[in-house]
Amino acid sequence: MAQIIDGKAFAADVRQKVKKYVNRIKETHGITPGLAVVLVGEDPASQVYVRNKGKQTLEVGMNSFEHKLDKTCSEEVLLSLINDLNLDPNVHGILCQLPLPDHMNENLVINSISPEKDVEGFHISNGGLLSTGQSSMVPCTPLGCLLLLRNHLGDLTGKSAVVVGRSNIVGKPMASLLLKDSCTVTIAHSRTMNITEVCSKADILVAAVGRPEMIKGDWIKPGATVIDVGINRIPAPEKEENKTRIVGDVHFESCERVAGGITPVPGGVGPMTIACLLANTVTAFCREKGLEPPSEITV
Ligand code: NDP
């Protein structure tokens, strides 16, 4: 049976490290790092994420600035707010919650955030820096996966890694990070031939597909480490009518029997995402002040 990789506990540990570092910054520099979150509209899931981010930001001792705009506001108004936050010395990280309303150009908005304050690592400059192996702001979910992998396996050099999914926010940056850690990396996607065979060669398998329980136990190399990024809500008639439950992209029960280590859903990668957002805000602060970011919470 695989060892369960406890992302919830590890995320708490990352937050503790961030908190310690924030305290040290306050003592030695007399400044409190600040994270600004911009929410446009009233998407219920986005409201929950923004509330959680704000709460956890305050818990680690940082300032949290929330800016809520009406869903009908113009792109110009949003760009002007981001410009103000770029110039605000109390703001070290900026996050613009996605998705944005249809009348806004997401790429334009994301690329208007100063790359140094882009704590989600979605700015095209940060994407370019990461894919050329240079120091950058790294997207939070892949950063969380890498920290979990390093903690579980130690040195990743020479391992064969397969990332299923090629999105700009998870799959591609994940592959870049694994390559930077000297893995031999394959990216699989919806057009990959013989995907089960490709996956069965992986010492490290990262699933970021958005298909409930797609990856089954017989796709997994015995002893492999399986990181499940997926968050899928499916019907759960066994609970009650109209009830749902969350599952990953990996079929946990069958994969757990074959893998050496596996992240559960929930309680695996999910909690690492906000923890890494806080870690990235500390990293952004340190870089702005010419300090070395703490190595255990950055790459
Ligand atoms: P996207 O929809 O942007 O990308 C999905 C990727 O999976 C695409 O590259 C697609 O290939 C590939 N894919 C789809 N179907 C198949 C298939 N049948 N076989 C092989 N590959 C396939 O999703 P995201 O990257 O944004 O998210 C992936 C998952 O991770 C989702 O469940 C999402 O909810 C979750 N997530 C979790 C986060 C967390 O905090 N834990 C954060 C972000 C996402 P192609 O490019 O060819 O279409």
C-alpha cells in the first residue's frame, strides 16, 4: 500500500515557516508584507477562494487587501486598479482572481500586473523565465506539487516524470519545474497515443487533467509517486439525493495499491496552493528588498 502524502499537514508546515519569516521581516525591517486580491463579480466559488486567501494571509501575519469590483465594471477600471497596486509600496503581491467576466481580456489583465508582484506566476515574463530555467515567480499549484515531491522523495535527479495535462497554469510549469530538478520529463495530453503505456513508465506521475478518476491502478508503475492535482465534483447518491463529493483525476483506491506514495483528494495538493501563494508573497518581498528568499519555501 502506498504511503499517503499528507498535503494538509505539509501546507500547515509551509504556512508556519512563512509566519516565522514574516515575523522576522517585521522585526528587522519594520515592514509588513502585503498581498492584494482583486475579485471581479460574484462567482460563488471565487468568493470562497478569496475569503480563504484573505483569512490565511492574516493568519501568517501579513496584510491582506481585498478589492471587489462589480461584474459590469470596465476593463479600464480594473487595469487602473492594478496599476495603483503595482505602484503601492505596501503591496508586495497581487492576485487577480480568475475567471474574469467575458468582456475582459484575461491575458491583457494578467500581463498588466508587475512581474515582480505576480505571485501567481501567470505573467508572460514569469512563464518565460521559468521555461528558460531562470529565477521567476512560480505558479502556486505546481510549486506546491514540487515541494511535496522533494519532501517525499528527496533529490529528484534522473527520475522519469510524466505530467498528464499541458495547461499554462499547471501542466506546463510543472514540467518545467521537474526538468529544472533534472527529471526526464514527458508531457501527455488529450492527443497522446498509448497514454496508459506512457504513464506506466513514470517514477513520478502528476495528473492535472480535470477528468474524474481517469488514471487507474493498472496505469501506474509499482512504487511510483502519484501527485493528483485534480479537483472534480461528482454526484454522490450514496450520501443523499443531490449530494456531491470531490474526487481527483486519479482513481485513488486502485492506484493506492500499486503506488509507493500518493496524494489524496481532498487533503493533498489543494491545501498547498494557498500556502504557496503566501510563500510567493514572501519571495516577492525578499526580491524587492534584495534579500535571499527562504530556500525551503521557494525554488
Ligand atoms: P485544463 O482544462 O486547462 O487542462 C487540462 C489538460 O488535460 C489539457 O492539457 C488536456 O489536453 C488534458 N486532457 C483532457 N482530457 C484528457 C484525456 N482524456 N487524456 C489526456 N489528457 C487530457 O485544466 P487545468 O490544468 O486548469 O486543471 C487540471 C485539474 O487540476 C482540474 O481538475 C482542476 O480543477 C485542477 N486544479 C487544481 C488546483 C489545486 O489547487 N489543487 C489548481 C488548478 C487546477 P489538451 O491540451 O490536449 O486539451
